Amino acid sequence: KSDRVRAGLAFILVLAGVAALQSWAQSNMVNLMPKYIKELGQNETVYGSMAGLFMGGSALGNVIGGHLGDRYPKRFVAASVLLLAAAPIYAVSLIGWSWWLFVLIPLAGSLTGAVHSIMVVLAQRIIPGGMALASGLILGFIFSSGALGLLYTGHLAEIYGFPYVLTLTTGMVLVASPLALFLKE
């Protein structure tokens, strides 16, 4: 019985780690990107559009990730999309202002957002009789961990600049990706 408890606890910690890193990365992008684009000399229409494109990409990615998670092993889908998310996030940290941001930012949103529904379903499996409770717990954890992480990275952005924080965000998804492979169906 104690092995089962340890395995359950390990699963919860891995799930929490992946969810926290994914949410923190998304919070960095959606909240810090507009200020960064403003600093690059763009107006409200452009940086507002970028925030909307990221969130729209995230919503679309959530649907696609859920579909893929129903067809393929959830841990591989989560690990794959988080690994793929590193490329557009890192590219954004390098290029400064470019029209490519209109492609890279929604792509980053869709890839990081693809993990949301998978995290919810896996959390529901922890408490099979209390799926609504599990959904509420994981969603609350996802949103609060992203907000708490943003407190730290917002401070880092003020000190080191946005490209540094975007590189750090790339690292977050790169750490979350292999960690997701330890999730069990």
C-alpha cells in the first residue's frame, strides 16, 4: 500500500510541476509580451493584437491538444507540444520587432495552450468520483501558479529585460517537456 501511495504522490507532484511550468510560461507571454512590444516602438493596436493572438492561439491549442490527447498517449502529446513551444518562444526573444511575431506568438500560444485540457483530464483521474473537484483544483492551481510565477519574472524583466525573461520562459517549457513524460495515463 505504501508503494501505491508514493506512486500517487509522485504522479501529483509531476502533474503539478508540468502544470505550474506551463502556466508560468503562458502568464509570462500573455502579460509581459504587450509591454515588450510597446518598448519595441509599437502602438496599442499592435501589442493588444499580439495579446489577443496569443490567447486565441491558446484557446485553439486547447481544443487541438484535447483532441490529440484523446487519440494518443496524453503524456507524449503534452511533452511534444511543450518541446515544440520552445522554438517560437525563443525566436521571439531573439528577433525583436518583426512581422513574424504575428505568426510566432499565436503559435507559441497554441502549443503551450494544448496542455490545459490534458492536465484537467489527468487531474480528474486522480479523484475519479470527484471530477468537478479535481477540475477546480487543477484549474485553480494552474492559474495561481502562473500568477505567482509572474511576480518573479515581472521583477526579472525590469532588471534584465524582456529577451532574458523570454529565454527563461523557453527554459520553462524545455523543463516541463521531459517532465511530462513521467505522467501516467
